[in-house]
Amino acid sequence: MADPETAPELVIVIALYPGVTHLDFTGPHQVLVRAPNAKVLAASLDGQDIEAEGLVFARLADLAAIPRCDVLLVPGGFGATDAMLDEAFMAQIRRLGGSARYITSVCTGSLILAAAGFLTGRRAACHWAWRELLKPFGAIVSEARVERDGNILTGGGVTAGIDFAFVLLAELAGEAYARAIQLGLEYAPAPPFEGGRPETAPPEILATVQARMGPLAEKRMADAREAARRLQSA
């Protein structure tokens, strides 16, 4: 592999939308901004400010003004299913993803990639609570924390975005480089409680979280089916 320090400029676009989860993209951003010669652009439609769970992200790039990118990253969030029904936003996702070297997502960002037509017949990860929403798009559901299928890399829910970012960084700059950044950021996760995945969570904790998410399920499935219908009729 070529020397990472002399690599050509690498354009990474993180596509933001109302209702995005900030750790879905700030975690990966912390890692990817350290990629050699990287130009990391957080962008939204018209460069509008984006509020993410109480934090406001401003001075964003305009998605439509970015001619191309090497990596397209779509984070997830409670606004993901609304975003995949926003035709103006989806047009930019399709345009930028169509020529990107890597098409990537974190959490429910994979639903947006699926609605854009990038995941048909491809393996993809998603937040555990919303994996089933990938199926109407013909995607193959993966339970992996980080999944790769060709040039498509997808991370599981929220914090999996950091793992995803290191996998992508290793792809872009080599494993040794990624390991050095991992050490520099002291990424050595040791959660205080066991049970960060449904397979390991105590049943009563899992039930509590599922109950909290339950009211969203019907709308999100309806949105997914509508987005899948639009994709099939396009």
C-alpha cells in the first residue's frame, strides 16, 4: 500500500438531516478526520443547521454543492425514516453514493442507503431494534457490529460507529495506521455493564428498551414500506 502520508486528498462526506443522532457521526468523525490527507465534510441540504438531540451543528457544507466524494457516510437517528422520504435529500444521497469508492452508514443510516437502492441483495448492519426494516428493500440483514459487502460498510447501533470508523480507516490507510490512531485516541472500550446487545442484556432490561421503542415501530415500518415502494417504481 502507498505511504498514507503522501496519499491524494480523500473526500469524506457525512450527510446530515433533521433528527440525526450526533454520536452516530461525531464518533466516526473523530476517527476519520485523522485519515491521511482527509477532507471531512459534514453536510446538509442547503447547508442548513442541524439540531441533533439538543446540539446544533452549524456552518455545514451544502450537499448539492459537493461535486463528488470518495466516502459517503450516512449516520442514523430517529429522523432517518423521515429523511428517506425526503426526495431532495435522497437525490443527493444517490448522486454522491453513485460515484463514491465506499458507501457507508452507521445505525439506521443503512435504511437510508437501502432506500437509495444501494443495499438490494447486499449484507448490511443496522441498530438491533430496526434491522427488520431493511427487508422491504431486499437487503440481507446482518447482526454484525460492522458489516462489509464489497464497497459497502455498515455499522450497527450508535457506538458501533466508532468500531466501524476504525475498520474503514484500516481500509483507507492500512491496519498499522489505524492501530496508531486507536492508541492515540485510547480506544479501549470497557463498558461498566454487560448487556449492550439484546443477546446479552437481562430480559427485563431488554423488555424496557423494547417498550420505549415500541410506539415508533408502526410509523417506521410504514415509512420503510413507502420508501421501498418508491424505489421499486423508480
